[in-house]
Amino acid sequence: MLYCIGDYYNYWYFWVETTGGKSGTVLSLGIKKEPENLALSWYSRAKRGYETMAQHKGKSTPSLAGQVLKDYRKSHSLTQEQIAYDLRLEPRTYRAYETGEYPLNNINELRRIADLLGIEPERLGLASSLYVPRTPEQIEDIIQHAWDLIGESRVQEAQTIIDRLIRHVEIQIVSENPDLLRSLARAYHTAGYVTSVGTRSYESYKAIPHYHQMEVIARIVNDDTLLNLALTYQGDMYQRLGEAKKAITYLEAARDTTPRADVAAQGNGIQLLGRAYLRVNNVDGFERTMAKSEELTHAFDPKASSTHGHYSLGTVYEEYGRSYANLGLMQKALDYLDLAQTALPQTKFWELLLTTARAIALVKGKELRAGLDLATQAANECIETGNIRFLDRIYIIDHYVEELTRDIMQLRKPVREALHRGQVTEI
């Protein structure tokens, strides 16, 4: 095996060759200490020698990093193709890393992989003292990866990655660097969102501190888009907590006090304001704001959205569909959900969003068997993926059916009493 450790000034490289296994006989041992510029040249020569020995033996030996990748993949039930996609690697390159056919020993690559998997670099063989600050571009790449994981409803992975990133960036920022502060604010946005996806409504307070930190940074760097998003999502969390008045205060502030926010942020805030208006039975306000939100979906490039795709024509259609379902307008709800399905990406997150919305529409439209079948399917998938926010919708369905059953039993009671007095025997 070939190992490396180091600090900012020196690298130490050593290799150990044995007859195999932890108890094998040591065949060769070497160690070298060099400044970085000389060490890399020496390391290349040592690596070639090690590869030659491995080829001579005729069998590839997985490196420490390769074994960690394999363990991670299996623990998260991923295929080699899936994890290769996550790491921005060709599948054949990833397979070679995992099997040891191609050694994974580039320090920058190991650090990049650690960031994308949300694991500490020591697990991949890097020394803990070997810390290199991340650039805003690297931070944004990790943030986008977390959003990609949200799209696949891989909630726990996204949470681990973004929490680790925030810890590192907070340590890194020692001055009011606007670019780094904006990146940190976007990381808080991601952390708040993934936290909200992983919690029930009554736990929504857990996401609020992330959005509050985002708001603080947005005011420091004077960024209306970030401020709009921070106020909007704080409002949405209060709406989930049942504090409708406070929610509307935040959502209207997002609308009225951030004139320079980009169109995606504005439209997203207006859509969620419509949701809050309906919560307080302001149907006219709901219709008015939703119409404006729908109009704004045509005014920006979805691929460059500050909401990372979580506001679009598809999300507006889904909002209409679920809202009309709650108003008891089943066919109108289903029509909008059909439109949403054609507009939203075909990923697990959006599939669950639509499945749970359809279940609500069918159950409240008294199509109980079809609706409850969908609800059961969705409940299992929500639990498997950690998407607890959508599981809340299944609890709403269950509570609705429970109340409906109780009402039916109450209505049936006089009939049963009359039948009993008439001594009619049930068949």
C-alpha cells in the first residue's frame, strides 16, 4: 500500500509491501520527506514503482480511498454508475478507483470527493492538517450537488453534505468577503430547505435558524434576491407551524421590500404567499397572487434560477392542484396536476410531490380506494427516502379519512337504532 500525509510545507510518503493480509510478511518498506515541489516529483516516481509491483503481482489491490468509496456506495444502496454521476466521473474511472486498478491518490481530487460525499478527508487518507480553503466556485459546486440530491429525495445525504460545508466555510470566513458571504448565504438556503424536507410540520422551527442566518448575510451584502428568499422561506416555515398571521407578515415583506430581487425569487415568494392566503380562507387573495406567480414563470431562465428549480410553472400548477383539492374541486385539481406532471422534472422528489397531491385530490373527492392506494405507496417511499415533509400530506389524508369514518358512523347510528327496535337481522 502507498500512503501520504502532509502539512502546508512538507509531505511524507511511505509504502509497505507485504505477502498479503494484516499478518503478511513485510517485503519492502520505504519513507521519504520532501518539500511539496520536490515531493510531488518523488511521489510520481514512487507511485509508478508501486503500480509496477502491483502489475507484476497480476492483481489490483483497492486503495484506502477506493475501499471507502465502495463502502459508501453499498451503505447508500447506489450503483457504480450512480455514484460516478454524483462525483462527476466516468463510470469506468470510478470502477478503476474502487477496484484499485487506478490508484486514487491526487490530493485535490481526494478533497473534492470528500466534499461531495460529506465525509472527512482523513477517511480517504489525507492528513487532517492538510486544510486548503475552498473557493466560491468550489462552494457553489457542493451546493449544487446538495440540490441535485434533494431532487432525488436523497435527503440524509444532502443534509450531511451541506452541514459539513457550512462548518468549513464559517471557519474559513475571517473578513467580510462579499463573494464568500454570498456563497455561505446560499449554503444556508440549501440547509434550510433540506431541513424542511426532512421534518414534520410541527418541527419546521428547525429550519428557521438557517433562513435567519441567510437573512443576516443578505442584509450585510445588500443582496435583495438572497433577502427575498430568506424572508419567503421563514414565512413558509411559520405557515407550516400554523402561525398564519406571522407567515403572511414575512411573505408580504419579501414581496414589498426587495425590489431588486430576481424574478425567480419574487415569483416563488408570491406563490407561497398565495398558499398562506388560502390558509386564512382568503380565496380572492389566493387567486390574485397565484395568477401573478404563474405570469412570472415565463420571465426567467429556469436553468439559472435562484430557487434551484423549486419555483417554476410546474410548481405553480401543483400549488393550484393541491389547493383546489383542499377546496373539494377534485376534477379541477386533477387537471392542474396533469399539467404539473408535464412541466416538472422526472425525479423522485417531484414524483412524490405529485403522488401525494393526487392522493389528496382523490380522497377529498371521495375516490377513497384509488386515493388511499396512492397514499400507501407514497408513505412507503417518503419513509424510505427521508422525505418527511411529504409524509405530512399522508397524515393529513389519514386524519381526513378518520374524521369521515367517524361522521359516517354518527350518521348511521339512528338507522342502526331503528333497525334494532324493529328487530331486523342484518344479512
